[in-house]
Amino acid sequence: MTLTLKQQRTKLDIIKTMNSMLKTTPFDQITINVICQKAFIHHSTFYRYFADKYDLLGGVLTLICAPIREELTKGISLMTTITHIVTSNQAQFRNMTRKNKRAAI
């Protein structure tokens, strides 16, 4: 399915909203209701682009890891690139993997 520019922008806005929330909130405490409120969208819009919040988390990881290919083409090693990405996004990774009463992600 090819998305229009507006649809691409909406999808990216949802991903960026989740990414922003992960800076301060553990993944298990983030609900689709809150994501929709913060992104100023209806639930039906959320489900047009994502099956659930785990699907959205995949979009966040794709966004965070996007610089990998570019840095590799510049000759920067994979380990240096990954270290930079993890360091730059520590809060998000911590909140994605924090253990809670249910199984960790």
C-alpha cells in the first residue's frame, strides 16, 4: 500500500509521539489511548497504520536505527554506529526493556 504524503506524515507523527513518550515513560505504562491523545488522532487512525503498540514500537526502532546505513557508507564501523545510537537514545531503550510484572519485551 502506497501512502500519500499526508498519510506518511501522520504515521511519522505517531512514531515520533511514541518515541518522545519512551524518553520518560516505560513501555508497559504507555497505552494506545494515551498515544492517540498526545498525537491528536482518533483510535481508528492509529489502527490504520499499526496493529498494536508493539507494531508501533517497531516503527520507533526503525526511526532510531535509520542512521546506521548512512554512517556505514561514511566508513564508520558498525559497532561505533550502534554504540552512538544506543548512547543517544538511552532513555528510550531503557524504557523499552524495563522489566515489569509481565514479561520484558
